[in-house]
Amino acid sequence: MKPTPATDIHFYPPDQYPKKHQIRVGTLDLLRDETHPTCLWHNGHLTHDWVELCGDAPDVTCGLLLKEGAIIPGSGRYIGVNRDPDIIRRNSQAYAGDTTQWVHADILHLLSDLDNPTLHNVGVLVFDAFYSPSNLEQDAILTPVLTFARSQYERLGQFLLVINQAMRGTRSVSLAAARTRFAQSIQEYCGIDHIPDSAFITYRSRNANMRILRLSFGW
Ligand SMILES: C[S@@+](CC[C@H](N)C(=O)[O-])C[C@H]1O[C@@H](n2cnc3c(N)ncnc32)[C@H](O)[C@@H]1O
């Protein structure tokens, strides 16, 4: 992975990024949708941990899950991961207690170690990176992410994976080529011939077009 670029953004407050906030709420709504019940949600709470590339403190997704009562002592927790130790330290100070865990790591290293007990209770993974699977690095990202998702699905019986993609090409890989490669990887993984456009939620972030794909396993 590249080092964190100077242009990386670490904090996405809802008033400045309302679409992004709708996506956070939409993921939570999917879990608590009574018409499509999942064992990842019970009695108003997460039953397993939610892991995400966290933003700077106070991490907004964690704040939302706490406010909505999705994480309470004894339920699933929020695990925020970031490779910047200061972001992790600031979040640990902002959110102390048993309902959260803050991990300083490269998430791809963390996900690649399927024996690491830190993530054994994870039922939801939100992969939300600025350099997301829209370019040359997408295989390096997708392989550990998809392998982890399948492993947790087998462990827990259900799983939710949310992938946030910046719709950007690079000098060496055009956006069209990156999109095709992404579609091929997901199709092969899911054993399908085609991903309908309707499977994606598209939105405009401040400086890029974004696409969200949510894959629910087992429900
Ligand atoms: C898009 S922000 C997260 C926003 C947050 N999920 C939210 O909803 O507000 C992604 C963060 O993860 C960091 N990051 C990107 N790739 C990473 C990786 N492979 N491992 C750890 N941290 C990473 C970025 O530097 C940035 O601070």
C-alpha cells in the first residue's frame, strides 16, 4: 500500500458530507430492517462487531452507532482501525469503554491474519478508504477483504461487507479498466455473470464520484 497521501481526508462531519452520512445511516438501516432480518442484529443492537477504517476523532460512524443504541455493553462493538497512531489515540480518548476498540494497524495486514482473535467476532466490515478499489491496487485490497468476509461468514453464519469505491483511474489504469476489473473480481467471487448497476449506490463526495457496494452474506 502507498503511504497515506497528503491529500487524504480523515474527518467527514455530516454537515459537510451529508451524502456520506446517509450511507452510514443506510448501512445501519439495512441491519435493522425488520423485513429482512439478520442474526447480526437483535433487539436493537449489533450482535457482532462492526469494523471500519475510522476517521479522525470523534469518529462519526462510532458516534452514530452509540447514539442509535446499536452498540451497548454486552453487544457487538465498534472496532476502528487506522494506520495513523494519533487518530487512534484521539479516538481512544474520545470514546473510552467496552463498546469500542481502537486499533493502530494497516487494515489489510490485520484482515490477512485470519487467526488473529481481534477480528473473530466481526460481522460487519466497512472498507472505506480514499484509495479504494478503483485502481491498480484493487487486487491487493480486494483479495484480503473478500477472503476475510468469506471466512467470517463461515464462522458466524452471516456477514455484511460494505465497499466504498472512489471512481478514479490512475495514470496507468483508466477508470474504465478499473471498473471492469472490479466487476470481474466481484462476479467471480459471488459466482454471478453480471452485477446490475442498481446494486451500486453512487454519490458525489467533495472531490470525487463514489460508489458503494453492499454484499450481504447468508441473508
Ligand atoms: C475515508 S477515511 C474513513 C472515514 C470514516 N469511515 C467515516 O465514515 O467517517 C479512511 C481513513 O483510513 C485511513 N486508511 C486508508 N487505508 C488504510 C489502511 N489500509 N489501513 C489503515 N488505515 C487506512 C486513511 O488514512 C483515513 O484516515
